[in-house]
Amino acid sequence: MKMELDELPEGWELKPLGACVAPKEIWNQSKNPRERICYVELAGIDNERGVIATYGEIEAASAPSRAKKVMRAGDVLFATTRPNLKNIAIVPAKLDNEICSTGFCVLRPKADEITSGWVYSVVRSDWFVSQVVRHDEKNAYPSVSDDEVCAVEIPVPPLPEQRRLVARIEALTGRLEQARQARQTAITETATCLRAAIARAFADADESSLRPLGEVTGIIGGNSVPENAPLPGNGEERIGLMKVSDMNASGNERFITSCRLETNRAAAVALKLRIVPVGAVVFPKRGGAIATNKKRVLSIPAALDPNMMGVYPQPKSGLTSDFLYRWFESLDLAELQDDGGIPQVNKKHLDPLLIPVLAESEQRVIVALLDALHRGLDELRRLQREVEAELAAFTPALLAKAFRGEL
């Protein structure tokens, strides 16, 4: 298979990858016994950074059957399962002579032919992956063989040119990576400040302002819609029929503006559904979904399913919906759940919790402060996505230029 280049730069060759790498090295415990091994699985690769992020230190006798391939420092691991995910990394010195999964094609560069950096740059390129994935189309399970990876013909410059190009690639992509890491650090620090501000905003309240949540809010657990019940959509006010999945499907980080299923108020009342009003804070109350700590605010009235709960300010409580939502952010619902049986949060857990009931002007000040911090965090995340998109677009273009000898 040929690379789509009109002409290779002078001194370059087009070679099958297999001609540039050494044969694979297989480990056999009976012939080469070891007490312990460091083992790299496919999940151990961080495919965004292209590094081995995690590995296991295990007893060799209990190693999984896929622990077969020997790695050497400088080898390039190319995951043959779902190659389009680019689970690719260079083996660091600390994992020299350790073991990886048979789900990797281990590419060991021949020192007189090619460098690790050039192999790594080539096989992480969109062009190379597209060549490999062509073979993937005939397989029901998305994987390719080592032979198919090694059969791809790649551009091979002279060794000095390989080193120069790899250094140039690393320098240029390194600048964007530094920007990405700086943004990530800023996001982490801002999120930490936000959590501290949320905790401080409510912990500093005067004790005289504290009221049990059950006294100043309505707390409603959901119930089931009868099977095959008619759910007319026309008529008066629409009522959402909210499930936990609607929390995840919401395009808004804060508000629920629609539900996958809806009906009208008359039908919901006839079915004896528990309707939660606009402005209620809703969240999962049962099972593993509690640990996500997701909370949303209803922009439409909704009847909740049995896995959800809603809390809303009582009309004369003095609480605002915005303040209640921000207060709920300070709670870790997982800490409230029952220990026995299926984890769940019930009204009995929420009723005695103390919430500060402040003057509305004070509530607005606290909400405005926390909203501003959230906006700052959201902006940092937006900028981070832009940097990552820029890096994702820049790297393939850079490699394409390198393959043409234009760097």
C-alpha cells in the first residue's frame, strides 16, 4: 500500500513498517520464570497524551493469558484493538524488559533503520491509522493483526533527518501541550476555589438563620407512571415525566428545560403523579447515580420517576430557588445515603439538614458571587476545549508537512 505522496524528498525511502522493526519477543513463564512483572494493558494508555499512564505490578504466576509480549525501552506500543482510538505510546526506561498485552503490536525500531521518535510520530498520524483501519472494515470486532500493521509502507528519511524532524515536531506540539497543561492547572485551581467558596458561603451563616430543610421546603420523591397509561400531550400546561437519563441528556449544566416524555397537567393529576414545580432542585436518589452528585433546576413542572427526588422552596419560606440550588451544591448526597441494601437518599435524610434562611438581598449576593465563579470556570473549560481542538487539528497538519520534508 502506497502513501499518497506525489514525490518523496531526496534521500527518503518508502518501506514496509515491518522491514524497519525487529520481530516480536514473546515471554513464556515456564521457559523464563519470573517472580513479578509490570504489566501494561490497553486501558493503561492515555491516548490523548500518547503515554503509558498506568500499569500493574503483579505476580508472574497469576498473570493473565494475554500477558505475553516483552517490551524494551524505546519500543512503540500500537494497540491493534480499536486502532482508531490511537492507544499508542513509547515504552519508558522504567518498563524495560517488562510485559504488555497481546492487544499491542510491539514495534522495536532497528537502530540502523529508524528511530523510536519517527516510528511513534508516523503511527500516531491520521494517515497511518487510516491505512490500518482499512483492514478493520472486514472484521466484525474492531481489531487488526500485527502483520497488517507491519505491512503499511511508511516514509523513512535518513536517520539525521528523522532526528531533526522529531525534535521539530516535539518543539512545536510541546508549546500547545504546555498551554493545555497550564489551562488544566487553572481549571483545577479554580474548581478548588469554587468548592471552598461554596462551603464558606454557607458555613459562615449566623446560627440564628439556620432552619431544618423540611420546615422551609417541599421534599417530594417520585412515583411510577402506570404501565400503558395514556399520556396526551395537548391541553393545558405541559408536565415533564422526568427520569435520571433526562439529567444526563440536558444540554444545560443547570436547568432542565424539557424531558424526553411529557404529558399535560390534567393527565398527570388523573394518574396521581407527584408534580414538582418550576424552580425545584432535582437529583437522583437511588443507586450508583447518587455518587455523580448531579443537581438540576426545573424550568418546567415535572413528575419524577421513583429514582428521583425534588426539593423546592415553600412559598412563605423566604428562600429563593437560586439560593437553594447553590446550597445543594455544598452537599455530598452520597454521604447521606442509607448503608443497607440499595443506596438511596430519602426525605428522612434531608428533613433535618440545616439551611441558612437569609434576607433575599443576602441570598442574591451569595448567588451572584458563586455564579461569577462558575462562569469563570466555564470560560476556562471553553478555552481548554479550544486548545485541545487546536492541538488535534495542528498535529495531523504538522505530521503531513513532516512526511513531505517541509518542516
